[in-house]
Amino acid sequence: MIWLTWRQMRAQTLWTAGVVAAVAAYLLYLAADIRDAYRVNITDCTTACEEAAHTLADQFGSGLLLIGVLLLAAPALIGAFWAVPLITRELETGTHRLVWSQSVTRTRWLAVKLALVGGVSVLFTGALSLLLTWAAGPFDKVVDSRFEPLTFAARDLAPFGYALLAFTLGLVVGVLARKTLVAMAVTLLVFVVFQLVMANVLRPHFAEPVTETIAWADANTVGQIDSFGIGPAGAGIQEYKIPGAWVISGYIAVDKGDGTEVTGADIEACETQGGTPDDCMIAMDATFDVTYQPADRYWDFQWIEFGIAAGLAAILAGVAFWRLPRGLN
């Protein structure tokens, strides 16, 4: 049974292994390059270190982003091109009647397929995930944005869960649809939708966010104001960063000490007396409320996301084992 499964999947396995090997070779090269640049720009930095950190981020950001996107796509592609044909190929060619009339039961046949082919898909995806996490280590330390959607989903544990889920999803869709092309399209669509829902709807609510009131005088001590503006609606921060944290707030309004929002007129009145906008904010005892997920929740979120994906994969595997003996003849 194992030998037959290998013969059926060897073409997909070999070309996928070739792609994985090529990506792994590139990551090893990239890791050496990143560490060299980190030593020169960060470790040995004596002046203009913040600018050097931005240079490092710009130099390697696009390459790591491309690998991250590939790693996000890999489970969906494996689910569509590996898992779907396991059932639909037998149904479309009619060989399922011969295969399932032998001494090997349907349940055992599916278990071997699921363990062997599914295990290899998880191994490939997980190996790339761990290699990417290691290769990008110095870069991630400088950029410090592990909660960024593409980064979070392509590092550490999350890709293992995605690989499990995509494979079992493709298997179940294949059992239900019975048509290879239809099942492939549905698998890709459903998995992409799941990733979007996970990143934008579920992940922000894995834990209750922290809301903190920050005095303007302490703003760049707690975090960093990247963009600040004054418009018709008043003064507001477009982007605020806290090291390692996931800042959920969008537009952040700035209030005076009496609780009313800072307006353009307030700033203009202060500037006529020679103060800078920053001085004016401090003089008005300005504060703002920022909502965020703290940096120390990163691993909790990784485990939660892995658990959700693995739990859904277990349910889908159960559906496949229930449906296969009853619905296909």
C-alpha cells in the first residue's frame, strides 16, 4: 500500500522537493547575506544607527516578503495538486472499483494516503517555515514587526497548521466534488478565504487588546509616532508603533488635558507664541489612547492559530473517513 502510494505521488513529490530544495538554497544564501549586513550595519554601528537599520530593512524586505508569500501559497497549492487528486483521480478513471475491492479496506487506504502524503506536505512546508524563521532572524529583530500579517503567517508554527488544514481540505473537497478541476478551484478559493478571515477577523480577537492612555510627552518613549497630522476633524496620529506589539488602532485622536480634542486652531494659537507643534502638545498636556496586542502574546497567538488550523484539519479528516466508505461506489 505504501509502495503504491509512492508510485502514484512520486512525480508531485519529486518536483515539489526540487522547488523546496531551490528555495532552501536561496534562504541559506540570503541568511548569510542578512547576517553579514546585520554585523556591518547594526552590530558594528557607531553613528547614524537608525538610518542603518532602515537601510537593512529596505535591502532585504522585498526578498523576504516574496518568500513569505510563496510559503503562504504552498499549503493551498499542495492541497489542490496533491490532496484533491488522491480521490478524484481514482473516481474519474474508474480504478476505485478495483482498488476498493481488494483486501485493503477503504479506511486503511485513506489512512495510508493521509499519513504518508499529508505528512510529506507538512514536512515540506514546516521545513521551509523553520528555515525562513532562522534566515530572517536578524531582519525580524531590526524591523520588530512579527505580528504583521504576512510575517506572522509565514513564521514558526502557523505554517504547520496551514499545511495540515489545506491538505485535509483538498481531500474532503475531492471526496464531495468528485471532479478534479472543480475540487482544485474550490480548495484554493476556500483556503484563501480562510487565511483572509484568520488574519483580519479572528486573529485580532485571540485575546482582549490592551488600551492605554499615553501622554504626548512620553509618546516616543513608549513607542514611535510615524505620522501625525492636523485636519478638519482635529489632531490625530496616522500610525503609532510600539516595539514588538501589534497596534490595532487606526486613526488615533489626540486630546487636551481637559478631554477635548486638539484642533488646528489650538496648534496655530500656540505656534504664534513661538512654540513648535510638539511643544504645544506638551504644553496642552495632550494624550491619546492606543489599542494594541502586547509583544509577549506572540507565541500565544502562534499556538492559538496552529490549534485552530489543526482542529479544523482533524474535523475535515473525520469527515473524509466518514464519507469515503458510505458515499463512493
